[in-house]
Amino acid sequence: MTEQVSPAAHAEGIATEKSQRILILEAGRTERNYWSDLWSYRELFAILAWRDVAVQYKQTVIGVAWAVIRPLLTMIIFTVVFGTLAKLPSEGTAPYPVMVMAGMLPWFLFSTILSQAANSLVTNSNLIGKVYFPRLIVPTASSIVALVDFAVTFVLLLGLMVLLGFFPSWQILLLPLFILLAVLAALGPALILASLNVRYRDFRFIVPFIVQFGMYVSPVGFASSVVPDNLRLIYSMNPVVGVIDGFRWCLLGGEAEIYWPGFALSLIVVAFFLWLGIRTFRATEKTFADLF
Amino acid sequence: MTSDTVIRAEGLGKKYIIGHQTADRSTTFRDVITQNVKNFVRGAKDMAQGKAIVAGDELEEFWALKDVNFEIKRGDVVGIIGRNGAGKSTLLKVLSRITEPTEGRVEIKGRVASLLEVGTGFHPELSGRENVYLNGAILGMTRAEINRKFDEIVDFSGVEKFLDTPVKRYSSGMYVRLAFAVAAHLEPEILVVDEVLAVGDAEFQKKCLGKMQDVAGQGRTVLFVSHNIGAIKSLCKSGILMQNGSAAFIGQVQDTLDFYGRQLNASRHGGSDGSGLRVESITLDYNGTPALDIRVDGLSIPTGRYEIRAFLTSASGTAVGVGSVGGFGSKGLEISVKNQSLNLSLQLPNLARDIYLITLEWVDEATHNVVARLNLDEVDFLPPPLTGENHALDSSWGSGFVRLPISVSM
């Protein structure tokens, strides 16, 4: 638990001792120091993230190998369907499997965060009904699992690159920025879905649909350069397009060109959803305990 | 807020919207369709307005808390009592910030830890050791704090042998012991506890109560909800009686309990009838079959044959048990004027732990009139741990009685 400062009470000098700050609970009262409060709960964030990671592959036979098999099989199917059968072009000279893999990494990161975080409040309802903490911890902590899976898949990609003799150049150093972008792009919609899911369990059925649908409308199995030029700006309204393009630019060296107007638009959409997500979440988080 | 007030509630209220199913729901197929369409339209409308969905055909506002005012000073140990549904748990939820009040305000000074359940967040797949850290963090302990107290926690729980076993393999007793051990080592300035002492066997309960007494003795402020009058009496200095969502009585713990007892009796029996009866002593005897020994004095009823009936009611108002000497076709009890006092022994083999109200009645065998009636204080019945095939009649079991063996000597 943490201490709360009520600035008003502080100004009036009501708080007599330095450690004795007054917390005021009232209907509709927004906490002024929400973010510092969140920071003081970082240990809980860490332990919840650790719990999700520790539990993820318990009681499975092949354990963390699942994080390898899923993207590997998807990559093979996409390479066969889009590369071999449909004969779509890759980005520059990059081998098709590497190009698919470089797009699938951010897509799996995005979609896992989206589906895990959207369900996280419901799966942690026992905590929310019994203990106070800033609720934002729950969906954000659940996205750490996705990052761990991402790390495993990333090693797979490196292996694939070595195997096919394709090596990235200096751009790979900027990859952490795009990983962060992928996480933020997923968290915005995830927070909206998570808070709606508490109220209306309909969203439990909608989320898998969004994920399935999103995989085909995003440039996962094909390069975004195959999209006709006049549609590209509209196509970039999908925030994942910017993320995937960024990943390919980093991982395939100069082979994949970023379409900058589209990338900028993707950034704006990501920022908008993140703002909307946090706003929706904070407006509803006080009622979560009443709704389970 | 004066300097030593740590919690102050002003006009606190909490409203819930609850739904009811109409009684004659499935009369005809057409009615069902109409009702479902109506519910769907309402659900869609609520969703469009961003309101929550409430299941049911009719909606009603329900104030779980209404106009609650109180002040708690630093170091106070406050027992919150009241019937089921009186608003105790809602009050604790508001104070521990889990839910927001609908109206009014609360001011809290200091770090609050709430213990509304033992083992919050325990994960069955994780080991005992891992769960100690998980549960500790959820309850608000820092990692350093848990590290420092880890040995003490394990010691208290007595499960050191199974520390690296997943808790899903634990017996339910081990599970609650470990969970309570973590909770018992919390060191907040204000501790909010909801009926968590009701775990484990009798011995562990004693240990928990002792630990709670330690916590209370360290000058911490404790709010404690319990149905266990014995625990309330031994732990708390002051009491708050909750009734229909508001604080009906606030005062010293004994005064609050007395007020509660009087009210329960008054509401159930309309006061005593003044037949001059009084209870000399009530003892709970736990040897063998648990039994209640009652010595009654001041019997001033004419010589004759009487049936003695005993009625047990749980504090929530449910009739639980009935016992009788005489009656049920057997011969009544011969009572002559000189037998002014009488020992009754009421055996209670099948009762769950709870607070019971006991009413004794003397019924004239010939006329079937009740000539004397006596309402005993609440008896806090704590049965010995159950073994083997014994099953307790739960106090939430609802309707129905157990016939209790009763014996009388003069």
C-alpha cells in the first residue's frame, strides 16, 4: 500500500507528521498523483509479471518450445502460400522466410499483448475484488509474457538468418525502439478492450476475432510494398503496418524501405489509441470491483 | 481531522443496482421471447450509455451503506458486528479502496492493508515459497520486508517441509495456514480484517487469535469484522454495530455487544415475559459431544407436568435446532413448586460454528400454554474440529431443524 498526498490538505497544513498523509475517498475523485502511485507499486508489477511468465508453460510437456513451434509453423505456411504459390515479391534481396519472420515477430508480440491484456482483468478478478492497487498494473504486467515469448522467437529468427546466410546491418541497433512501439501500439487498444471486457463480456468473443482478422489485413505474410501506392496511406491507418515496416527496416537492413508518410500516420494512430486507452481505463477502473 | 484520528467517515453511502428475475418467468413461450427481447434492448441501451449490465428482469436500487458516520482514533481496535447483509463487508471494501463510495467521504491517515480473504492471489501451480512472495507483494509488502520475515512466516505456518511443493498439492489446512502466516506478518499502520480467523483447526485458530492480539497490542489501528463474539470481545476495545447499511451503535465493545444482543432478542421475541426466570450459568462443554449446560433459577410456576422446549436460532434469524423434554408423545416433566432451579443439558452435535440464540419454553402439558419463556444471550458456539464422517449443519443451510437431545436434572 502506498501513501497518498492530498495537495489541498497539505496546503492547509492538516497533515501534522511527515509520514501521515491524508487519503480522501470520495465518489468521482480522481487521484492527482496517480502516476507516482503507480511507480510505488512497481514491485507488485514485477511479481505479477514474473507469476505470469512462471505459470505460462507449467504443466506443458514441451514448455517454452511452444514459443518456437507456433511462429515456425506459421512462417512455413505463409512462405509457401504467399511466397511460393502466390509468388509475391520479398523486400529487396531478403529471402522470403526471413521477410515473413521479421513481420511475424512484431505481429505475435502485438496480438499476444492484445489478447492477454484484454482478458487480464477478468482472469485476475479475485485480486481486484479483494485488494487495492492501481489496476493499470494488471494489463501491463500481462504483456511481459508476450515479451518473453518475443525474445525466444527472436533467437529463432537469428538462427534462420544464419541458416540462409542473410545478415542485418547497423539498423538492427534501433530495434528496441520499434519493440517499444509495438508494445505501445498493442497497449492502447488492449486497455480499451480490457475495461470494456469487465462490463460487457461480449468482448471476450470479439478479441480472438480481431486477432485472426488482423493477421490478414496486416502485412505479416507479404511485404507492404505489394499494396498499391494510392492505397498505402489508407493502409497505414492500421497501426501495426507502421510497426511491421519498422521491424523489417531494422532487420532486413536497407532492403526494406520505410514509407514515411504512412509511418508517421501509424505513429499518430498509435498515440491516439494509447491516449484513449489510458483515458478509458482510468475512467472505469474504480468500478471494476463492483462489476465482477 | 484531529491529530489522533486516523479514519473519519462522513455520510458514507454505497449504492448497488440489483436485478430480480420475475417469479412467473416461463409461463408461455411468447412471454419468454418478449422478456428476452426487452432485456436485450435494455442491455444494448445500457451499453450505448456506458452503463453496466445487470442480469434480471426488474432492477432495484440497493443501498449497501447509507449515511455512515464514525471516527476511529490511532491505536483503536474496532470490532464491526452485525447480521449478514448489514453492510460490514461493503464498509471494509470502501475503506480499503477496492470500491468507491457513491456518496459521502472518508479520510484516512496512514498505510492501510486489507485482509478480506486469506491467500488472495495464491497461484496453485506455484510453490509455497513462491506464493509467499506473491501473496506478500499483493498485500503490500516490499520484497525486502518479505525477505526479512520469511523465516518467521514459514515458522508460523508450520509447512517448511513442503515449501517447494506447488500449493495445489497442499491440504486445505496447510494452504490456509501458509496464507494466514503471510497475512499475520503485515505491518501496516491500519489493518482491515474480514472474518479471516475462521480458518484452520482449533489449535491454529488459537494461534491466529494470539497473533491478532499481538498486532492489536502494538498500537496499530485494527478494524475487525467477525461473527465470533468471543474473538471480538477479547480483541477489540470498541465496537460498531452495522444494521441495514448504517452504523446503529458505536461505543465500547461490551456496550455494543449488549445492544446487539438486546436488539436481536427484542426483534425475535418481542421482549421477555417476566416470569421471574433467570439464567444462573451457561457453560459450553466440549468433552465428548459438545453440550450446553444451562442452570436456570427463579422458576415460579405452579406444580404440574410441563414440557421443556429449546429453540436454537442462528444470529441471522434462521431456525436451526429444536430440542424437547417431554412432548413428542413422551411424558412431561413433573415440576413442583419447591423445584425452583433446574439444570438443563442441551447436546449440540451437529451445529456449525456460529452465534446462536437460545429460547427455552415451559409448556403446560394439559393446556398447551406457554407458562414461562426465557431468552438466553447469544451463545458463541465453536465446535471441536470435525473428523471423519461428521458433517456440520451449516448455518447457511437455510430451513429445517436438527432434533437436539436434551436432559434435565433438578
